[in-house]
Amino acid sequence: MLAAVTLVACAADDSIDPSLASRSETATAELDSTNDAPEAVSTPTSTSTTVPAAPNTTSTSTSTSTTEAPGSTILLTDNLGGETIGDPYYPDVGNTGYDVRSYDLDLKVDIEGRDTLSGVATIDVVTTAALDRLSFDLVELEVKSVTIDGTEVPHTQTDDKLRLAPPTTLEPNAEITIAVTYAGTPISMPSQTRIGPIGWFDIGSTASVAIGEPTGARTWFPVNDHPSDKATYTVTIDVAEPLIGVSNGELVRSEAANGRRTTRWEMRQPMASYLATVSIGDYALISSDPSATTGVAVEDAVAQRLATIFEGDFEQTDEMIDIFSELFGPYPFDEYGVLIVDAEFGFALETQGRSLYSESLIDGDGSIERIVAHELAHQWFGNHVSPSTWQDIWLNEGFASYAEDLWLEFGRGRDVVQLQTRLLGRASDALSPAPRDPGPEGLFAPSVYRRGGITLHALRLEVGDAVFFDILQTWLLRFGGGVASTEDFISLSEERSGNNLRGFFDAWLSDGPLPALPS
Ligand code: ARG
Ligand code: ZN
């Protein structure tokens, strides 16, 4: 589902609520000094992390494997399909020559010793141009063979790209199925974001987890690794018992045979690749009754060690789903849940339909309420409507941050003036980089979260509650299932309010002084 890429040019917290002023605030206070980490998400303490450095953290696969047939040399005049989506921060990822409809990933994973993964990725695509070649993003893993519509085709692997050569030029709008058989030891890699590595985390023989955001999906499957090409996913994972493989969406199959367990997971709504995850561990699968109000079922996958205590941290989830559904519109996926990984990487991530948490955030005392609201809110803002390019990251983080305060206001009856004082204080401490263009290193900078968040509060004061929530709901209706840009948000806000808001957004989303809040 390829969407058009729009390139945009371009302390006193305890007083609010003692019950919230615990670990998440402590973690946040620590973050404030590092100046490069999310507001609501605690940072990995680099020295104490139990996530070992990957054996190989280079992102460039230097080895070239080829099965290229004689006479199929890649000519410069060939239609390569544009071997980039054109992301301003990640110019190397993606391909505009096709639109992926679905990924079906059949994975066998062993985590005893060094992790090994062997898989078959069956990828249904529709071509968007005439193609003599096409490419996928894939890091480190070695491709054994590739077929297009059942016929084996030559392939090469260099510079983190898997390139395929169909026997004849593919017509535009052709529906084709590509099957890639691959294997290797998946790696983690630097992310450019200053927030630590991304990709595959090998956590000893107890767990493994794939962290995608922003461009880590390519460490575990061949992918058009950019949010603008969303697709549906089916992930099947075969692991040695008692371990179990968990992924996004609904568990549709779980079978044990010969000491191994195979689970199959389906995400039926379009998903950006960075929101896909797979984790192997000793998980308890725990389902709760659907919420009486919204009917959304909650299915959690929790590391056994934490299964008896985790609920204390997620008691509000149902009510949060109710409140957010009321404020933003229906919960966009078939079910929700959390994936609690027995590894101390120190943050949470809004993986679609099942947000993932490091064990270090969990202690059952409810102190991560803001984080819980934050990751849930991402299911609307970031997951249902995803950023057109990574430059639009404030559309994820600013919105999820502000949603924490909306939860406290509408779900917990907190005083909006006190919440505003907190927003202002925190934004004043994090003026730059500009949320509108934080640069690849600033992707998760505090200003993206806090200045991005207070921009929405300022918009609310500027246009009034009715228009503000109409803007949010129209945003989700109009762009849900796809991607949208900052420019789209400004245009929509102007359309729904009838106001000229260009100067307003220019000032709030810049790195200049914070404008005065509208009264
Ligand atoms: N999107 C996440 C959140 O704010 C932050 C992800 C940080 N990424 C990382 N590799 N630490 O909820
Ligand atoms: Zn976030």
C-alpha cells in the first residue's frame, strides 16, 4: 500500500498527582539530562543494559552473493524502480517501483547460542512502474533463492539491498508474488538517532526481540522499509519449546510437535514496517474480556517471570481505550495488548496492536501510567496514521505525548490548568531541535515530544475544543490506514477551523522561543 510521499520543505510534576510522580517521572528526570530521549519512555542505561552488543553491528553487508545468470547484467538504462523512497533522513531505504500488499513471513528461529533465523518471505506486490529490476531492503541475512510467481530469478546482495532480476520487464500494475528464502544470524545496527541500536536483539538463550523504529525491520526480513509502503502481515514462527514466538495481531494458530512450537499471527490492517515485531521468549498469553464500551479485546504476551505482577501496570488499559475512542474515534485494529520482553532495554515501543515493553519498566505499581497511555495513543497517531517521512516524527511523538495529558484530563479528571503548567515547563526546557525538522539524530529528541505536544495544546486553545477534536477525528478518518505529513496536518487544521494557521505552526514547530499560549 504505497502512499505518495509528501516532502515537507523545509519538576514540579509531583504536585499534579502523587500517584504519577514515581518511576516514570524519575526516568524522565534522568532523560532530561541526556537530552536525546523520549519524554515518556525511560532510557536504556547504557552500562546496566543486559542487551548484549550484537556480534556484528555494521549495517553494511559487504559480502556479495549472486546467482545472477549470464546475460542478465544490470544495465544503467534498466528500470530499477527508484531504489529509494526519497526519505530526507533515510535516503537509502525503500523502493518506489512497487507497492507491497502483504508480507507472509515463515520463520524458524533458534536462540540457543548465537541466534539463527531461516525464513521464507512471501511478498505480494503491485508494480507502480515498468521494472527490469526490483530491490528490497535486507541487512546481513543471506538470500538463498528468490522466485517471482514461482519461477526462480537471479539475485544479488550489496549495500543492504537485495536486487532481483525478473526474466522480462514487468509491466506497471502487475500483481506479482515474490518468495525469498533466506537465513543467517540477524544483527542489531546503529540507528543514527542517538537512541541506541535497532534491529534484532539477541538476549542470550531466554529471549530475542526485533525493534524496528525507524529502519530496523530490514534486519529480519526483506522489506520495502519505509512507513509509506504499509502492508498486511502474517508471521509464522517455529521455535524450540518451551519458548514461543509472538508477533503483531491475532494469534490464529499454535501447534506443538517434536519439541517445537509453531505460532501464526495475523495483522489484517495495513502496518508500517517499523511497527512489525517478532519476539521469542517464555511467554504467557493472557486474554481479557473485551471492553464493554468499545468491544476491543486485550491479548497480552508476558514474560512468565512477570505474569503475576504486570497487571498492576496496565489496569487502566480498558478505560484508556474507551477514552481515546471517544476523543479520537474507534480503536483502529482488531485487538490490543502488550508484549513484555524479559530484557532490560529500558523503553517501550508502539508495535502495532501489541505495544512492546522492556521488563525494566514493569513492577506492577502503576507508575508507568503515562507510558501506558502514550503507547496506546500511538495506535491512533503513528500507527493508523503514520508519518509520510521520518521528518514528520512529531506527528507520532508530539501527539502521543499530548495524549498522555488528555488521558489524565478526560480519564482521570485532572485539572487542565495544572496539566498545562507542566506542559509549558517541560517544553520550555526542550526548545530545539525544531519538531518540524529535528534531523535524523534528533528523531527522538525531547523537543519532538514536548514542543510537539504543547503545539497541540496551543492549537486546542487557538481553535477551541470542538474544532480541535474535530481536526483529530477527521485526521484519523481521512488518513487512517495510510500516511500523512506535517503539511497535511496544517492544511486540515486550516480547513476545519477556517483560520489561517501557517504562521501559528511555523512558530510553534520551529526552534525559536516558545510563543505565548493563546488565551
Ligand atoms: N516510539 C517510541 C515511543 O516513544 C520510542 C522509540 C525509541 N526507540 C528506541 N530504539 N529506543 O514510544
Ligand atoms: Zn512515542
